[in-house]
Amino acid sequence: MKKTLILIFTFISFAVFSQSRIISNLNTSNGEYQLYISHESFQMLSNGKMKEPERFVINNQNTIHEIIKKWKGKKVNYNLKCDYDYSIFITQNNKIIERIDYNSECNFAHSKSGNFEVKINPFTKLETSNTFEITEIEKMIGNEK
């Protein structure tokens, strides 16, 4: 019985501690960041057109810090063949420093840090009133070239 409990505890510990931060390379004490988030619902409207994506910006550094701290996943060596309903652009000084694509149905995220199986969607309960136009992201991408 003792060996079984030790074995179970070991597996649980491994599962809990093997989680990696999806956004891992940001130093939140080193300047201000913004998260530009575009969420596609892939819904067809009654007029036959696709619903416009929801686009919002997170400027609150405490909110960004909480997302960085809590959004974790298991790093995997494969990629799922599902579309991503979230595109997250992390910016600093009007430059994109990282892009993360996330599928909230497959629970899968892809970034330059790798691919991750995730369990939570940190974007569902965020304040979305601060919106942006896609041209803002296009300008930042153009500035990188």
C-alpha cells in the first residue's frame, strides 16, 4: 500500500510540475507589454457572411502578469491539425515580439517556444472593450521588415 501511494504521488507530482509557461520569455519588470488578441468564432451569420473576429487589447500589466504566470501547458513534440481560434500578439514599444496561436477547442497552443497541450483558456473572462483594428497589427508586421 505504501509503495502504491508513493507511486501515485510521484505521477501526480510529475504531471503538476511538468507544466511549462506558454509565455515564458517575458520579463514583466522590464517594460510594458500589450497583448493584442484576435478571437475568431467561425460562426456563419444569417446573411451568409462570417462573423467578424473579436479583437481586443490588454494593456493592464497586472492582468498580463497573471496570464503569463497561470497559462501553462505540457510541452509536446507534435502539432495538431486544427485551426486556431485565437491569435495573440505580444507587443512592446509597438513591435511584435511574439505570436501565439491557440485553439480553445483542441486545447492546443503554438508559439516560437514550442507546442503545448493546455487545460485553461485565460482569455474568456478578460475585459474586451479596448478594441483594435487589424491594420494596427499589419503596421507592426510591416515595421519588422
